[in-house]
Amino acid sequence: MSEKVQKAPLISSGNTWAFVLITSLFFLWGLANNMTDTLLAAFKRIMSMSDFQTSWIQMAFYGSYFCLALPAAILIKKYSYKTGILLGLGLFILGSLLFYPASITMSYTHFLVALYVLAGGLSVLETAANPYIVAMGAEDSGTRRLNLAQAFNPIGSITGVLLSKVFILSRLNLSGAEERAAMSAEQLRNVQSEELTAVMGPYVGVAFFLIVLWVVVKLTDMPKGSDAGSKLDLGTAFRRLAMNPHYVWAVVAQFFYVGAQIGVWSFTIRYVMQELRLDEEGAVSYYMVALVLFMACRFVFTFLMRYISPRLLLLGTAVAACVCMLIVIYGSGQVGVWALVATSGCMSLMFPTIYGLGIRGLGQDTKIGGSGLVMAILGGAVLTAVQGQVSDAAQDVSTAFYVPLACFTVVAIYALTKGKPKTVSKKVHSKSTAALSDEPLKEVVQ
């Protein structure tokens, strides 16, 4: 069965510079996301933690995404995308700087607080940037445009992993849990202090770069995309969205997809260490390859969307990801590792495609609806914790990949049965999407 693929202009006239500037933000939260993924392996060694205990890193990180997305959408709807971007960058800076006092107190809880604040900034940025990118051209090309912008996200991810490898993982003391237990309290504290200082360094360094970027954004004239003059009625908007099964199923699919992605990436280093008998620094090289593949496939799939509908590509990649997970679970050694790496190629399409399909046709509810799809990132916290518990219970990281297998199955079902966009008539489209038309985006906000 074929579906018509629209070939509308990718970016509306006059929005090119805004597109470039906002796309640069995708790089930044990719950097932060994947630096955080490597912290699971780092804290497991530094503080001799279980997989479930280290999963609190992801619970704090993606739990913050859930809590901040809706307030961010309300703020953006009332003011502008630029307001949301400045607030998001501000929280990103604050969270990064909080790593410094956390490294002094050497408290795991303080690191979690820093991550929570940092991730809150990323939540605001994503809530602003994703619908802003979709709004910068015709609705028919929105999913393809978002995939293009998201293609720069894994470039940031690769940079984040490189920073972690060079400045964090390479500086970990190789003493295991038993050796650390045998150390005196003073010896252990000295070792952990050096390691936590290494964890702090890249985050504080990134903060100073973000301060410069905040100033640049503040001083830049940007197209306005707020719903200026429209009444904010959350109750009515929620009821409309809840009555829209196409949207509701997109949120469900996004929840399970993000759970799968974070679970796959969070446990990649652990899986490689188990199967290939490598340390953290050696295992992270395979994680790097996975991210490079993820990045390359983003561009490939953006090109393919000119000829194949996003929904059909989503279905194909979800099925392929399920096959990869089965190989990871039942395979071993290099075969299992490379199947795990290949999964990242399948995942590269999923987040922006589910997002683009989910907000299609929402009109005046696009910003609130978009926040729901960002809140679905909570799956990264909930399902990663479940995966950690499965790993601890089975004493085998391979078994834990049943969790992302189930998640990819949900995504495949969504693509097969619920992901087909509804046709929106031109008359309805002209009224319901006034807030996202080219006209508001040509206004300039200082």
C-alpha cells in the first residue's frame, strides 16, 4: 500500500536564519543527553552502585522533562518561542553550574538535583524548538523538516560522548567495588573526589559556552510564533486533544520509543563490557559508532521521506529494531554488540517522525499538544528504571533488553494501525492553523 508523499518547500521564505539558529539548539541538548547516558557507567564504578541505583540519573533527567514541558508550552503560547528558548538556556546554564558544588559535597543526591535543573532547561528548549521548526514551512513538509533539524542532534550526542570519554571515563580509577570496599574511608574519599571533579569539568565548561549563546539569542531578531491575542483555555484544549485518538496514540508511542532509546543507549556500555570484556573507556568506542550511525541515518531518512511516507518508514524501522533486539538478547559477543549498534540506525527516524505525525492537524492546540509529546519523554525515566531492575534481577544485561523489545513493538503497532495522518481540508487548515501560518512567523520579536 502506497501513500502520497508531499514535496512542499522545506523552509518558508524569510525563515532560513531562524531555522539555522534553532537547529543549533538540537546539537546542544544532544550533547547533554548523551553525556548523561555515560554517567550511568561512571557512577556505577565511582559509588559501587547497582543498575537500578544508577537509573535514578535517568529518572531525574527525564522526570524533569515531564514536569517542565507543559509549563513551557503555556509560557510559549502566552509570549513567544524566543522567550521559551531564553528560559531553557538559562536553566541549562544553571544546572550545568550546579555540578561544581555537587562535586565538592560529593553527594549523589546533589548531582541528581543538578541534572534535574539542567534537564528542565532542555525540556523547555525542546518544547519550544520542535513545533517552531515544524511551523517554519508548509504542514505537509513539517515531519521532513523536523527530521532534518533533528539530524544535528546526534552530532551533539557524539560530541557529548567524546567529552565524556576524554574528560570523565578515562579518568576513572579502575578499582572495582570489592577493592573500593577494602579501602580506608580517607582513601576512598580521595579517589571519589578526583573522579567526581572529572565528572564536573565538562558540564561547567559547557555552561560558559551556553552563556555566550544566551547573549547571542537575546540580541538576535527572531520570527515570532506565539498565539498573540488568543485565549488560553487549557481545559478545552486538553479535552480536544484527549478526544483525538491519532494524537493520544502518538503520545503513547513516543513514551515507549523514548523508553527504548534511553534504555538502549544507557545499557550499551554495560552490554559491551559484558560481552567483549572491556572497561568503560574501551566500551564507549562502540557507543560512539552507534551514535555516528544514528546521525548518518537521520540524513538518509530525511532524504527518503521525499519518496516514502514517514509512517511507512517508521513501521519498517520499528520492525527492524525488534529483530535487532532479539539478536542482542539471544546472541553474544560481536554479533550481539553489532546488532545493538545497528539498533541506533533504526531509532534515528523515530522521535521526530512520531512527533511530526502526532501534531499534524492540531491547529491552535499545537503548542499544548507538542508539550504532551515532550512530556512523553518520561518513558526514558520509567522504562530505564524497569530495565535496570530486570538487569539486577537476572544478573545479565542481555535479559534487560526485553524492555526495549516490547517498546519497539508498541511503536510498530502505532505505525501500522494509528499513525496514518488524517487529511485536513484546506478550509479547516486555514482556520485551525492560523497560529502556525507563515504570517505570524514573519513578525519579529526583539
